[in-house]
Amino acid sequence: MLPRKIETYALYVALLVAWVAMLGSLYFSEVRHYVPCLWCWYQRILMYPLALILPVGLLRRDEELPYYMLPFSVLGMMASSYHYLLQKTTWFSGTTACSVGVPCNLDYINWLGFITIPFLALIAFVLIFFATVVALTSRDSLWKDEEQIPWQPVAAIIALMALLFTPSFLSATPATEPVRPLSSSVALPGQELYEESCGVCHGLRGEGIEGLAPALAGSARTEETPNKTWIDLVRAGIPADHPDNQSGIAMPPSGGRPDLTEADLAAILDYLRALSEPAE
């Protein structure tokens, strides 16, 4: 049996981890402008409630708090593991997950060759899970030997997180405002395909998103590359270490949409070229 102090403090560690994970995910999306994919949202759905449940449970000194945490942490570990395997293996290459929008196998970060965003989420869920297990080992009241006023450690942890993350959020540059390319309700051929498959990374008007993907509309590659060469390039994808890849973020084959036909890609190319034409 662990000392009761360790069992109690494990919950404060879980609170710290949950807030780091929540604010870290917001940093990636709101400061770095990395658009979350479908499985990123699933992990947020499981992590963000913990950032609220934990402080409320700690303030109330709720003995049942570990039981509230357990399902979120277990499901979170499963979701993060699956997402990480989508990125790093071909085990689920036939899955239809993220067939529209941001590809789930896209690596926004790839520190040391293995640390990606779902990997960081997995570590956070694992730490919260183990903190939960430690708290559940208590055979007596978690708060029996607690001498601190409940709000003090909770307030200190949240204040620390605010101190660390607020400067980044205040200095963030606004994301490019996505603008619909047509005032008419009738879309150009290829517009819908482009917006579903490419727009989240390259911008809805092909204007590019800084640090994520270059501009396509009006670029020399779009305007001057023969159709077949451009389609073959998109089909193959662009690895992170490609000399022409300035962002360092890999573009998956077919933009993560293996279902796109050559006719679909040709329509997307025609749409991008139409965006570059001067307005009448």
C-alpha cells in the first residue's frame, strides 16, 4: 500500500497533466494553426472534460473522483494509440478514418523521429491513468491526512499553466481568414473536392497556410507543371525531407485521399488554375 500522501498527490499530478495536454492542444491549433483531424478531436473530447472534472473533484474532495477519471483515461489511451498507429504503421491502411479533411496520418510534428501529437496525447492519458490507479489503491479516505486548503494547490497548478501558456496565445498571429472563392452558389468543377481534400492545409483559396502547406493558387508549380506530372506528384505525395518541402511536414499520397481518381485530381488542378485567373 502506497503512503496516503502519494495517493492524494497523484490526483494533483493528473490535474497538471490534463491542463498541459489541453492547453498544449490549443497551442498547436490556435497558435501554430495546425488543423485538428478527426481523431485529434476524439482525443480532445476525452481530455478536455478531465481538465474540468479534476479541479471540481479536488475542490470538493470527492472520494469518487478516480472513478470518474478512469473511463476517460482508458478510452483516451485507446484513441491515442490507434491514431499513433495510423501515423507510424500501415496496419490500418484500409481504414476510412479521416477520408475527408485533414489526413489522420499527417505528422505536424515528428520530434526525434517518433514523437508526434498523438504520441504526446498518449503519454498524457497514460500518466492520468496511472495517477488514477494510484488513487484507487487507497484503502482509506484520500483526504484523511490532507492538511492543505483544497483550493490552494488547484489554483497554483492552474495559475502556473496560465503563466506558461498565456504569452504564446497573446503573441499568436491570426490565421488566414478562409474565404469562399465564389459568390455564386454554383461551385466550379473541382471546388468541392479541393475544399474537402486540400483546403484544410493549403487554404480554401489555395493561398497556403504558413508553417503547414504552401500556396497552390498562382504558384509556378500549379501554373506551369503539365497535368500528368502534377497529378503524378500528388499521387506520390511529398515526404518531409523532400528538398522542395519547405514546411518539413509530409504530404501523404493523394493528400490522404486514395479514393481520388485521376479525373478528380485533374478537376482540382483546373479549379486551382481558375482561382489564379483575374476576376472579370
